[in-house]
Amino acid sequence: DAGITQSPRHKVTETGTPVTLRCHQTENHRYMYWYRQDPGHGLRLIHYSYGVKDTDKGEVSDGYSVSRSKTEDFLLTLESATSSQTSVYFCAILGSGGAGELFFGEGSRLTVL
Amino acid sequence: GDSVTQMEGPVTLSEEAFLTINCTYTATGYPSLFWYVQYPGEGLQLLLKATKADDKGSNKGFEATYRKETTSFHLEKGSVQVSDSAVYFCALSDQTGGFKTIFGAGTRLFVKA
């Protein structure tokens, strides 16, 4: 158990509203990631963080921002949600084994109407 | 850029049948290779990994060998069980550039009793 919790687990919102998803870890891992999962696409990287206040973009970062003010929390914000952002969002942390293995949270299902 | 291609599903097998899920990759560096498994309603879990050419990863009866000459990492199991029904993702992680992991689209496996 990598001690990763995501909140909320389910959210329904309307187009144009802001949404923030939270990822919390308890084991002081340096690297944290946000992915989205969509049918036929596998998982695609949105943003990642390599330390407090250190973040970088992934392949599908448009429309998303992130913040990491504490080691344990990594927030994903949709400033103005669109229907194309309906998805399942997964947070992951980089394991300490050195090979690049990831450990995932249970996911946050977001529906934008 | 780096990419992962895996066979499309769904794959439907009878219990005790032999399983192969094909995975090929393109990478400019020397990535680590992974198989992750996702059970319904859950996040992804690491199934096995290999970090260099000719390494064999194995776990829970599943195996995959890192083949640099064919850029492949096919997943195999000699005798599947109903409990193996899940979605399987092939992935690669390059240690340069933030340990970003790239996933294949996933292959859904159904095992019938």
C-alpha cells in the first residue's frame, strides 16, 4: 500500500465551472503524476511534479493546471471544465525501487455536463 | 517520441488456456518496461517489470521478457484463471526527463469458467 488517496472519488459538474482534484500521499515520495484514462487511449500524462513547487507538463496539459505546495499534496485544477474533460483521473507516485515503477491511487471519476 | 503498442482486445479465453498479449515499443533511450493490471473500479497495479535487455519479469504466473532486438515485451501466462479477468497495460519509463511513463491503450481480458 503506497498510501495514496484521491478526492473526490466521484464528481459531476457543469461546463464552465472550476474543479480541483486532490492527491494525498503519506510516504514522502518526490515524484507525483496526474494521468487521465479514456477508452482506447490508455493513460495519458497531464502534469507531473518532481518536488515542492516544481512541476512540468505532460502530453495533454491544455486546460489543466497543478500545484504542489507540500510534499504530500498534488492538486489538479480544471479552471473551466469542458465536456472533453470527462474522464477518470489517476494520481500516481514514483516508487523507490529505481526502475520507474508507479503506484496509483484509486481514481477520480469526473463527469462534465 | 517514445510509444507503446499493444494488441487490441478484448481477449476471451477459457479457464486454463494459455495467454499471450503482444506489446512492442519504440524508444530513443534504454527504458524500463512494465506490465500493469487494472481490476474493475480500481487503479492500476504493477504486475511485473524488466529494466534491461533479456531481463525476464515474472509475478503471479505471468512472465514477460525484454527483447531489445524485436523491441517487444509480450505478456504470457500458462494457465489463466477467472480471477485474471482485467485490463492489462504495457508501459515504458525512461529515467531521463522525469521518469515519465508511457502506456499502451490496454487489453481487456475475459476468462470464462
